Amino acid sequence: MKKMVLAGVGVGAAAFTISDVVNREMSPVGETVSRFVNTGAGWLVPLGLAAVALAAAALTVAAAHTGASRAGTWLLGIWSAGVLVAAIFPADPPGRWDNPSVSETVHGLAAWAAFLAFMIAAVLLTKTWPRDALLTGTTIVVVAGMILFVVTLVDVMIARSLPPVVGLTERIAIAANLAWMALAAVRLPRNSQ
């Protein structure tokens, strides 16, 4: 289980990073990861999302074996399912915030549900498992990253009063989530192995 989670997190992180480096058509600061599906190497985005979804599914099963918070485990499963749905339904190209396609709508709703579910799952599971300062600190970064991402996403969709940094804040939130998943996989209580 641990190797599967770490492999999925690694493939996801690598796919997103390579996508940002090779796709010069868009700015990773101003555009979300999922918008990069509309670039030359767009296949990297669904690959990364699918890898993260599989890693999350493995972590969900492992967390269930720890006797951890049932709600936290279910929410981790929702994260996995939401990321998989987001991988299947691609995002629209940039600039279509006012007139989204069906695929964009499904993608966006799945992603929102997944991000929210993950944040709550991280908090609940961190509280349930034995005290771990590093996992607790990472959970705080997960919550802060999500708040930052929500503020910048709402701004880009509605107010457009902040500099366009929604891509950067989403990448911070994703990095925090992936770091939490990897750390949780390594530090799960022993009865889950």
C-alpha cells in the first residue's frame, strides 16, 4: 500500500511539473493545472490526476484498516473519486469562466468536492491517528493552501480584483495535499500495514 501511494503521488507530481515546464502556452501562475489539458502535452494532466486518484484510493483502504475516523476515511474516498472524475472530464480552455461546457462543469464540481473533502479528511484523520508533529504541520498547510486557493479562485471567477495567481495557489494546495498523502502513507499506524 505504502509503495502504491508513494508511486501515485510521485507520478502525479511529476506529470504536473513536466506539464508546467513543457507547455509554454499558459502560465502556471495564472492558470489552474487542469486548464493545461488544452496544451500540446495536455495528456500529462489526466495522467497525473489518474495517478493521484489511484494513490488516494490505496490510502483510503489503508486508512480504513487503522480504525481511524470513519468520516475521514469516507472523505478521503470522495477525494479519490472526485480526482478521478476530474481526470475523465477535461477542463475548458482559459477564459471561459462565464460560459462553461458540460465537461468543465462536471470537472469543476468534482474538483471542488474533492478539494473540500480532502481538507476535512486530513483534519479528521490527523486528529485520529497518533500525535505526529510533521503530519499536524502538513495538515495546517493543507488548510491554509485550500483557503488561499478558494480566495483566488472566487476572485478570478467573480471580482477579478486580485492579481491572477489562481494557478499558483492551486499548485500550493495540490502540493500540500500530495505531501500529506505521502506522509500519511509513511506514518500510518502499524496495524494498517
